[in-house]
Amino acid sequence: MSEEVILKIRKDQIWKYSTFLLLALLIVGGFVFFTGDKSTTRQAAQQPAQLPSQPSQVKASADDDPVLGDKNAPVEIIEFSDYQCPFCRKFWTETLPSIKTEYIDTGKVKFVYRDFPLDSIHPGATPAAEAANCVRDKGGDEAYYKMHDKIFQEGNIIDGGDPINGPVRGTAQFGAAELKNWAKDIGYDISSCLDDRKFKGEVQKDLADATAAGGQGTPYFVINGKPLSGAQPFAAFKQVIDAELNA
């Protein structure tokens, strides 16, 4: 057999083996891709969307707004909120009760509600904010929080859920007429106050302060100067509150 023939045979063998090896690698790679561990991919898909980055400290004050709890409590939570926002109602339904039981009622936290109405999407938010302030004008902070709770309760009912426990499905639609009736239900006539828009300036100041403090959506919280955005679970608040109590 000539050297030329031998070289040709060897080249043919090398080509066959290399082709076989390439096919084998493709088959194994495909098998791993389709049947391998996808836990990392699944885990990534299940992660919640990240909120926009925020500074670690912002400036916000309680101003002259209604306080729930001990005014001398070491931790202050300011909520900038919108009475027609479903996520604000979700916080009220799912998270605030736990904060109240563990921290507000025990004198560790004072809670301050300030208005952050998003009128472009929630036309009932500013009237609701003004209505709650009208009730406060007649009955003080305790009356304010009765109206605060009443608005969210009625929002749950309109949304088709339980007045206390939700669930929150969407935006509840209401206006001045409903707000006047809800105030009457808890013992206050706010018709002239609401019609005259007595607290328009108060609500607008809260809105400006919310924006100045870094609020980009509702609900927006400032806990001893530390911002927290969205209808976060109780655990997120607990982490920040406990850190402040132990500082």
C-alpha cells in the first residue's frame, strides 16, 4: 500500500472520529440544557421586580398631620398615601394591623398619615384626603383615623371584598357624595367643609412634601428617615423598625 493511500485512509478516519465526537458533544450539551437543573432560572423568574434605587436616608417630617400611637415613641413611620390607591388599601388590609399590634399599641412606633393623591389616575383621592381632614377638624386625630379606616373599608366593599380583610382586586371608585355619607356613618357632617375645599392647601402641601422626600408612587414610607416604597409585607417593616429600636 502506498504512502499516499495510507495518508488518505488516516485522514478519512480522523474526519469520521472528529465528526462523531462533535455530534456526541452536541447531544450531551442538548441533553444537559433541556433536562439539567433549572433551579437558578426558576429562582430568577420568581424573584420580585426590583424597586428603583433609593437613598438610605431622606428628609421628611410629620408636619401637623394626624398621629396614631404614642407621640413620643422612638420610631416614627410616615406614610405618604392615596385613599384610592389599591396598593395603599392592600397595606392597610394586610400589613398595618400587624404593625399596630406589635409596635404602635406597645408604644414603640408612632404612625403618621400624610396625603399623596395621584389625581391623574385616582380622581377620588384628593376629595378623600380632604374629607378625612374635615373629619379631623371636627373630632381630632382619633376621628381622623376612624374616617381613614372607613374609607379603606368602603373601598374593600366596593372592590367586592370583605370590609376588613379584602382581598384587594382593583381601584375602588367613589366621590364626594359617598365620602359625605361615610363621614355621617361615623357621626360627622362634613358637607360644607368638603364643598368649600377647606383643606385643599393642606393636601397640596403633603403632596409637595412627599415628592421632595423622594416619593415616586404610593404608598411611600419614611421610617426614622429611611425610605421604603410600596405595599411591602410586614417582615420588611419589622426589619427596619427593629434596627431602629436596637440602634
